[in-house]
Amino acid sequence: MFAANERMRLARAYVPFQIFSKRLDPMEGLMKGTIFPELYFPYRRHKR
Amino acid sequence: MNREQLNMLKELMAVQFTVLELHLYLDTHPTDQKALMEYNSMVHQLEVLKQQYQQRYGPLTWGEPSAYPWQWINEPWPWEICYE
Amino acid sequence: MWIYEKKLQYPAKVGRANVKMAKYLITQYGGPDGELSAALRYLTQRYTMPTPQAKGILTDIGTEELAHLEIIATLVYKLMDGASVEELKQVDLGGYYADHDKAVYYVNGSGVPWTATYIMAKGDPVADLHEDMAAEEKARATYDWLIDLSDDPDLNDTLKFLREREIVHFQRFGETLQIVQEYLDTKKYF
Ligand SMILES: [Fe+2]
């Protein structure tokens, strides 16, 4: 949990900025749906 | 579509996807020099692959030269290809 | 203007024809959180965006959604390939057949046609970007439910690709929201 500060005020939504460092190779990126490992959040079967 | 063409097409998809990802990233990070360099080098790779593919299999898009007869309408269209 | 490229964004496969899955999947063609809604929403919101980053990202993601629309159409087309009238009747697609045969039409999973009321362009960039972030999450959730419904690993492979794109789009819209909010803050104190 974060408190409001001069960079973040109340009643506003914030998504942190991505900082590019490395990327996957093109074919692996295509197969995963992103070339950025830090943005890869794959499907998991939950319940049902 | 034969194996060779399919492999080339997938390679093209992969490199183009990398360009797209860097492109979207740069939209919100226009001053990221590292990403921009990466983008420019991938654009170059994509250009080479596209030219190779089009020379062998005909135009992928509007405004490309065509052998006789008009190659654009050649089948298969993208939804007709078996990508196995 | 737009220029067509005669290729899919992703090598879209199905393991076998399956009219039941076609009936579910078509909601990502003409349903509320589908790719048509996404493309048309972003491409029309861009005119009232205040910063170059926002105009760019809506143009580019809107365009990518058109490529996703083509992938969904391809999957539906392949899932219906070779289906008999009898098979369509069995999964309650007789009504669809009467109106469209096996043409790919803009309906949701219950057969309701696409409507512009699925999308909004409010003119307020902060409100519009929040809608876009919500739309990406709703599309991501729809892909989760569709993957739950499907037992075809080839189909799921493509659905997982599309699902991951929604996550990347959410991130870009989130960054854009930040840029727009900061821009509007500086404008207020002139
Ligand atoms: Fe999206």
C-alpha cells in the first residue's frame, strides 16, 4: 500500500512506467505474445 | 503452402512483431535511446526479410512491384493457410 | 489512411473443426469486449487526445486490434470449416445459419449483433483512457474464460497470444494516462 505523496495524489490511478532493459528473441517473443519478459503474465487455469 | 515459404512467413511475423512491440513502447517512451536503436536495427532486418519474401512469393502489401500476371490475388489468403 | 498487409499477425491454428467453440469465440469478433469494439473505440477516441503520445498509442493499438479481428475471423472460419447443417443445429446455430450460412458476422456469443453502444468516446481524455484500460482487462478476462471453455491446445495457443496482447496494451494505456494527467496538470497552472 502506498501513501499519497507529491508524485502520487489521491483520486487518481497510476501504472508504473516500464523501463526497457532486455528483450526476448523474435520467435520466442511472438510465441509468448510479448518481447518484454517483465510484461509476460501467462494464463493459469484457476477453478471451474 | 510449402515448408520453406511457411518458415519464411513465420520468421517475418516474428521480426515484425518485435518491431511492433518496440514501436508501441516508443510511443510512450520517445526519448529511450536504447529502445530506439533496437527499433531501428530491427526495422532494417524486417526490410531485408520482406524483400526476400516478396521476391520469391509476390507482394505482401500495396505499392509493391509484381511479376506477370498480377500476383496480389494469388491464393492462399492469410485465413486459408494451414500454419502447422 | 490504412494499408493492408497480406499476412496474419500470428500463425493462427485450430486442432480440429469445432462449431461449439466457434459459437463461443465469435463474441471476440462482434461482442462487447471483442476486437471490433476495441479497434473502433481507440480509433475514434484519438481525435480528442491532447498529447502526441496519446494520439500515437490510440492509432497504433487501434490498428493492432484490426489485426486481432482478422485472427478471430480466421479462427472462427477454421472452426466452422466443413460443418454440416446438422452439426450447426446441434449446437443451436440453426438461427445463425438461417441468417448467415457460415459467413463470419459481427455477433456476440448469444447471437446479438454488434452495436456502437458497446463503446464510448467521452471527449475527456482521462475518462477515455480509463475506459480503454478497463476494456483491455475485460478482453483479457474474456480470453481467460474462452481458454477455460476450450480443450484444443492449438486454439488455446492463439488465444494465449491474444490474451497477452491485452496485458501489454493495458500497460501502454496506463503509461499514456500518466503522461496525459501530467500534461493536464501543467496546463492548469499557466
Ligand atoms: Fe487490446
